Amino acid sequence: MTETRPAAPRDLSDRLRHPVPHLFVYAFAIVPAIALVAAVPLAWGWGLTWLDAGLALGMYVVSMLGVTVGFHRYFTHGSFKANRPLRIALAIAGSLAVQGPVRHWVADHRRHHAYADVEGDPHSPWRYGTSPAALVRGFWHAHMGWIFDRSLTDQRRFTPDLLDDPDIDRVHRAFSALTVVSLLGPALIGGLVTWSWWGALTAFFWAGLVRVAVSHHVAWSTNSICHLVGERPWRARDRSTNVWILAIPSMGESWHNLHHADPTSARHGVGRWEIDISAGTIRLFELLGWAHDVRWPTAKRLAKLAARPEQAPAT
Ligand SMILES: [Zn+2]
Ligand SMILES: [Zn+2]
């Protein structure tokens, strides 16, 4: 807010989302949330089988890493280079998180970094001001209100690199089909393993709806909580924060203050105890030879970025 950055131009969006997919935005934001609220009382009645729990966890990990490693650290920020199979696999895995097609996600997120917490940011909790009432409204907007805005971030301006890529174009266009796979895939496995419709239904509920709702709210917390409360040990030009309690469910994305201080870094959790599962996954891809030119943080760079240099975490 105190920054002197260029005012946001008016043409950050180039068109409106079509009414039919927009209806689905409402459906996919609200139905899984209702499922989540219903989940706790139902859990006592149905129980949660090991199969449902395993499917839910497996889908959570694959789709979250698809977003954090794929959509975010790779496609948005280019923090490493990937071979073609990994590039396609990351685009598909991220799509399974039902957070929108890859180019929309990347365009919104690049715009977030360009205008973080100033006019033009698609999801800043500081949008309405700093009074308690403004922050309550801002929290809702940053957490999920912003996704109901029909204007779509201009892809020619923010994602020209992805528009030129036929592989990514195919995955982008397959988003609806991948959403169906994400929701009904676990039901199919649950049904086949238990050989029952009931097994299919409980797998759909837990590993489809509830898993999507939990992953949505964890991902959205990076936009809301991690720009509102938490630690600011790094020099970022916005209000991003580190929130340790979200580190594991967010796969390391809640070390968000370091991320804004050094957006292309492949590792966001740089302190000794700052668990960053996404960074560990990128390291695994590097060891397997699927990823290269990984931008790992150096001690020298971190020393420059520390808000108080003498307190730079050891790496
Ligand atoms: Zn941010
Ligand atoms: Zn980012």
C-alpha cells in the first residue's frame, strides 16, 4: 500500500467468463464446501474406510503438488525446467485440483505478483482498506470472493508462453474432462475395489467432494491468510507472510513471504525447520533427471533478502 508502483492499467482482463462455465464456478466452489460441512457428522454414521482415506490422501497429494510444483513454481515462475512428459504430467495433475484451467490459473497468479496488494491484484485482502470491517470483507474477497468475478485475466498479456504450446493448450481445453476424472475417478476405484455402489458413493464423497473442498480452502488460504497475518522475515514489497501452521497441508506454499521476496526460487521454506514438500518433490524430479536448471536459493541471496540480515536463517 505504501509502495510506489505503476498504477494498474485498466485492461488486465480481456473478456468475461461464459455464463455456463461461470455457473460451474459457483457449483464447484459451493457444493464441495457443503460436503465438507456435512462430512463431520456423516463420518460418525458411515465411518471412513481405509480405502476412502487412502484415495482422498492420494488425490490430495497428486492434485496439490500439480498446483504447487506445476501451476505455481514451474508454469508461473519458471523455477526449474522440466522434460516434456513431466511438463504435461504437471499440467494434468494441477488441473485435477479443480482450481481452473492451467492458463487462467497462471495468468491470475502472474497478475497477483505484478500488483501484489495494490490495485490490479485479483485477490488482495487489503482491497477495501485497513479497518476491521474492511479486512473482514477483504478476507472473504481474497479467500474465495474473487473467483466469482466473471472478468478473465488477459492471457495474451500474462501467458504468451503458454498460448504457443500445443501440449498445454490440449490440457487447458481438457479441463472439464479432467474435472470429471478428478471427481468420478475415485468413485470408480472405490466401486471396483468394494464391488458395490455404496463403495463408489463413499469414495466419491470423501476422495472427490471433501478432498476438493479441503484442497480449495488450503490453496485459497495462501491468498487470504498469507497476506494478512504471520511472520515477515523477508524483504517483500507487499504484505505477504509466512504461516507455519499451513506448511504441511499447503505443501510448503505458506512460506509465502519468502516466495514474494524471491518469486523464482524453487524452495519457499528455506529455514532448517521450514518444511517444504513441493521443494522436496522438485529435488526428487531433479535426481530422476526429469527436471534441470533448478533455481535453488543460495546463502548469499538469502542474506540479501533477509529483513534483518543478521537473522537470516541458516540453510
Ligand atoms: Zn501472494
Ligand atoms: Zn507465486
